[in-house]
Amino acid sequence: MEEKVYRTELTPVSFLERSALIFPEKTAIVHGERKYSYRQFAERVYRLASHLRTSGLQKHDRVGFLCPNTPALLDAHYAVPAAGGILVAINTRLNSQEIEFILQHSGVKFLFVDAELYPLVEPLSLQGMQVVRIADTGLPDDPYEVFLAQGSPEPVESWLEDEEETISINYTSGTTGNPKGVMYTYRGGYLNALAEVMSTGMSSESVYLWTLPMFHCNGWCFTWGVTAIGATHVCLRKLDPGTIWELFEREGVTHYNGAPTVHIFLVNHPNAHRLSRQITVTIAGAPPSPTLLGRLKELNFRPIHVYGLTETYGPYTICEWQEGWEDLPATELARLLARQGQGNVVAERARVVDSAMRDVPRDGQTMGEVVMRGNNVAKGYFANPEATERSFAGGWFHSGDIGVWHPDGYIELRDRAKDVIISGGENISTIEVEQAVAGHPAVLECAVVSMPDEKWGERPKAFVTLKEGQSASEEEIIAFCRERIAHFKCPARIEFGDLPKTSTGKVQKFVLRERAWAGHEKRIN
């Protein structure tokens, strides 16, 4: 590409370069007793990048990382693109066969594996891959630290020619077949990282706690965003509510992100108390119930509701706060905050469309599919042109999520396309039913799916986890719902117990649906 004085290719690697220059002695990473300054962080990244190259990495070679939220995975988010490779951060909750598919499909050349997770790759054929263990001790004899020590602490020459090159491949959960490798660009990662820190009001004084997996959408691009503004990353190997409450106080945490289930367990933990200093919490993965939003505010959390998918670099829309909302009754405010809003500062406007791709009326009632396009939509699926053509048909990404469009331009999700319950010809939003159930004081969390019904075809069934020490009967919860929503929308059955979840805290409704439809050949009546 011809040199242009008015253009440089956008790359998240530049975020670390700048922060190491501006804040060299500031704490960049906290991990237990270990701390790294921005100068040390940059040196570690350059060592990893240079040794990858001297070990044979060629441009666009894939580099796999299978590890929890540790400093090594933060290193990887800068070192792999700095070296010219493509990062493949692998879901730590997968089994060996799923991991093997990703390694083979993406063609990983280098694989870094946390020692705790090494048994997952031990039975696999790793021929042709250079494998490095990460003991996560930070000590000189840690194999990962040995690898770094062989590299140079000086920056490597950039091989980036075009900001639309692939920076990472993030594999979807693969609940309906093999996972798809979503390709992110340098440009998309750069812009979305800045959008996320702007949306959440972060600054160089912020302290971000890694409750969200870094392997998930590259940590919603906060792996890059936190560094961009010179804030502090607090790493967390395991999601433990008790530990998180300790870290809130000890490290002065100002921000964290997660699915509703993460927040639910935090606000219901025995250590939960009203914070003396407000913490901004970003919620995505499923619409938060008014009950959860109310409880977060009671404890002095500032909830921000965002929405997106792996194919949109994580959050794409944000429910922006409007003037006057602070004067609204709590239930009305929670209802407004539970909406998904509109595209963030770098995104195009999300649309809700019918089957002919026409915008649905902005009446808050007519349902259609949410579609997106623009800077923070992925460039497609790696080595899967058929799936790319299907999901990105007509120049828009088809989310598969069903929503309505409100008069103020905000969108609100009503369901996944496959989760809408059709009972006696009437569409029932499982989200509406879930929010009714979640309002019961004994309910910790719930999920609603369809169940077969001879008369109506389908009816809602709720799977409910009760709060510790609380009790409620099936009849009591159904009666509670009947006071709040139309009777035909109320659950016909309640099943109590823990909910199956993905590694990012999303409820696996397909597991519940299989349970609800056991003995039936089809999953629709």
C-alpha cells in the first residue's frame, strides 16, 4: 500500500505501544500477588512476538491459546498480531474432541496451553504444532516464561499491510453442529475496543476485573480497550463470587462485564453489600430482568445493557441513558434499561426486519429479525463460504434474534427465532415469561422453553433455580405469573434445579428444550 501521510493502518497493538510510552510505570496487570507495569507488559509482548517469529511463524499463521483469564492470554492479544499471526483463543470449557476440531480447522501452528488444561490436549494428535505449557507462576522455570526469555524486549517490525486483515478467529459455541470460526479484522477490533471503553466511561484511572472470559469475542474487545486508555487489568483464573467481592475492595475495581447469570450470583452472594464506590457493570448475553437491574442499583452498581454476538465483536448495541430517566419509578426504569437500545458509536443502526428485509413498524409490538452491518460486524467465517453466504446474505448480518422496534428507535429482543413459543397460533416471548417468573422473591434465575401440549400445540415451561434458603411451589409461581401476564403466556409447568450453562454464563436452552420434549420426535407441534 502506498505511503499516505494522512493514514496509518488501525491496529490494537498501537494501544499498548502508546500506554507503555505514556504510563511506563503504571500498573497494567494484577494477577494475585503478581503485578506488571505497562513497560513490563510491553516487553513481555515484544519477547513473545519476536520468539514466535524466530521459531518459524509466517504471516497469518494461526496461534492457539487455551488458558483462563491470565496475563499470558493478555500477552497473546498483542504479541500474536504484532508478530503477524492470527490469534485463536479457545474456549476453556470445551472437551478434547471440540478442541481438536478447532485446532485442525483453523490450522494452528503454535499452541500455548495452561498446565491445568493440558489434560484436554494430551490425547490429541498435535503433529506439526509447537506446543508450549503455561504454568502461570511467573517464575523463570515456567515453560512459558522460558519461551519469553528467548525473545527480544524490543518492538518487532510490523508486517501489517491492510487493517482489514484478520487479527483473530473466534469459534462459536457450535450447539447445532461444528463451531464456526468468526474472523475479526484489525480495524474492527480497534474501533470496537474504543467504542466499549467510551460506552462504559472508562479512563486511565479505571480498574477492570476479568469476570468475562478473554476467549469470548476477545473479551468483547476489552482486552484491547482497557489497554488503550492505560487502565488496569485485574486477572481472574476462576469465576468465584466470594473472591470477586474481595477484589472489588482490595483492588478498587471500577468495571466488570458479564451475562445476567454472573450478576445474579454476585448480588445474591452472602458477601453482597452496598458498595461505598460505584462499579459500572455491563450486562449482555440475555436481557436482564427488572428484578436483577433493581438489585444491582440497590448495591450501587451502575448497570449498562448491551447486546451483540460473536459475529459483532461482542456488544454492538447499547441502551443509552436518556435525560429524565432518573425521575422514573424503579419498575418503569428497569423496563427501559432491559431494552437493547441502538448501535454503539462505531456501529451502524441495527434494524428489525420482516422476511422480505423490510423494516417492521416502530410500534414496540411487531416482531422481526434483528440485522446489523458496518465496522463491528465480522468479515465472515473462516474456511466456511456456505455459512458466510447464509448469515451475511444481502449485505447484512442475520442475527437469528427476534425483536421489536420502539418509537424512540431503540430495539428490544423478544427471543431467538427458534425460542419463540407458538401456542394456539399466538406468539409467546420466552423473555416476557422469564421476567415474570424472575420477579418472584424466591427465584434466583430461570429459563423458559416450549413444551408439547395436545390442545395448544406448545405451552411455556419454566426451569427455575431458587435462592439458597428460599422455597416456592410450582403452583405458587404459576399463580404469581398469572397476576402479571396474560394467562396463556404463563408457564404450564415449573421444574426446579440448576440451569445448564455455557462457559460465558448463557443458559443452554437447547438442553432444556430436549428435556421438555423428551419422547417426541419433533421439537414443534
